[in-house]
Amino acid sequence: MAYADDCDTRPAPVLPATLKILVAGGFGAGKTTFVGAVSEIEPLCTEELLSGLSEEPDPLDGVEAKTSTTVALDFGRITLDERHVLYLFGTPGQERFWFLWEELCAGALGAVVLADTRRLADCFPAVDFFERRGIGFIVAVNEFDGGHRYTAGEVREAVGLGPEVPVVRCDARLTSSGTGALAALVHHLLFTAATDPAKPWNPDRGEPR
Amino acid sequence: MRARAAYGMGAPRDTPWLDDSAGRVMRPYTASGGRTRPAAALDLLSLVTATGVRPRGPLGAEHSLALRLCAGSAAVTVAEVAGQLRLPAVVVKVLLSDLMEFGAVTAQAPRFPGGGYVAADDQNLLRAVLDGLRRRL
């Protein structure tokens, strides 16, 4: 499908569907490493202007303020087949940017929340966000060298996850491990969609802005 | 199936506003003439295709580079153009929407799955993604 002739009467190519999965987690949880390990291209970074309703009320009028901020996003790509290309976006870790996520999440299939067991609380904002927005996610425990190994059950309890949310182990440095975590997410999304047809799959996805 | 990976060789390290030692030598929004609102609605995952139409009149360096990236493969996402050019996405959206006005590129918005409720084709989509990921394991 790669053609680059300069012919003026180029037929309209059948373009693949571009799909999006978010990689979230606290600062230093391994998001950039994860995206780099699974991507078929050298991961790229761009800055995107995102806007959203700040959780902090405007002190002047007490109304939620619409704020725009530029955030840096890492992204990578996986060509699944000629009709589906998956893009991974490593999301800004800083908690103060959470209100901007709405825009980033529009159209996302789901999310992998990376958890570092040394700083488990860092992944709480991501978990809260996806739970509240009804976006399917899994928690992938990134196993760092020398870190204490917890069982999936211990992590589930510590984060306060419902029984339906899968907890998997992964090594964000390894392609196979990261790809396995993505497969676990999509399997979870498929299973959730299949067993609960009445539930809005993701009520917030919208048209791209 | 070949991955759409063939971009202009080494292009990102060779842009006029980046110097290896000095870093960015031009303010990024200069490329868009200070504009931050693209005329066309573009998503990070919109696919941009070069039409083969050459814009009349001279293009700026940044417009030319963006167009070259689009022409280098069947289609390229806005995010990838931004990443390759190392420019903020909003600047690249302005450049690309200029190129759309010239007729030099067309853009296809991402067709996000869903629309509220799970449809049969959403499940087929997820199944295709899962199969594609498993083939890589």
C-alpha cells in the first residue's frame, strides 16, 4: 500500500482505521519506556494544546474555568494489519493536567494504567479518571528491578479496583511484555462489551475536535 | 504487508529550525505565522494524504517539509507529522490546513468506534485489534 508516485490522478487510497490506546500512570511509572518498547517506529513526541474544565473553580466568579494548556505527548505506532493501525499515547503524568484528559480520551479504545509498586498511589488519579469516565482500562504492574513483588490481589486491594478490572504484570522494557499487556486490555474490552450490552461502552467518545 | 514506516530519510534531524547544538533556532509558532487556529478541524489521528497537486506559488520551508512527509507514504497522521517536524501539533494543524486549502493534501478524520452503545462492528474492530496484537506475540 505504500506508493508515492507524483501522478496527478492518484486513486483515492483505502486508508486504515487509526485507533488509539492511552498509556497512563504516575510520573516515572514507565509510560515512555512502554510506548517505545511496543512501537514499530522510534517513539515520537509532540506538544498538543488541550483544553478542559479545570477542577479548581475560578476564584472570581466561582464558575469552573475553561483552561487550555500545552502538554507533551509521547506516541508510538503498531500496524496491526492493512486496515488497522494502533497508536499509543503516553499521557502527561502530572496530576494537575487531569482535567485536560477529556479531549485526549475522545475516541480511545481504552487505557493501560502503569503502576509502580514503589509508588502505587501515583496511579490513583488515572484509575479514578477512567472509572469516572467509563473508559475501559487495565492496571499493568511494571516490575522494576529490585522492587518488591506484590501479587495481583495485593495490588487490586491497595488500589481499590473492582473485580472486573484485570491486573497484569509487565516489564515495560520488553516488547512482548508490553504487547501482552495491550492484548490483555483489548481482551478485557471485548469481554466487557460482550457481556454487558446495555452498558454504554464509552459514553464520552465524540467527534474529533 | 509493509508497515507505513518509510519517511524521508533523516528528515527530522535536518529541519531548518533545529540545530544540533543550539536546539530550536526559531520560535515554533513562527512556522504558522503566529496562528493557533487551523481552518480545518484536524485530530491528532487524522490521516493526511498528498493529492499530487502542487500548490501554486512558493511554499514556506515548513509547509514544504510537511507536504514532503505527507507525500512520502500513502497517508500519515497529524501526530506523526508533528513528531517528525518537532513542532507543536497545533502549529502542524495550521500548516496542514493551509495545504488543504491549496488542494495539496486531503485529510480523513479518524472513525472512532462506538457512538454510545456497543455495536456489532465495534466488537469486530476489537477482535481485529486483538488478533493483530496476538500475531505479534
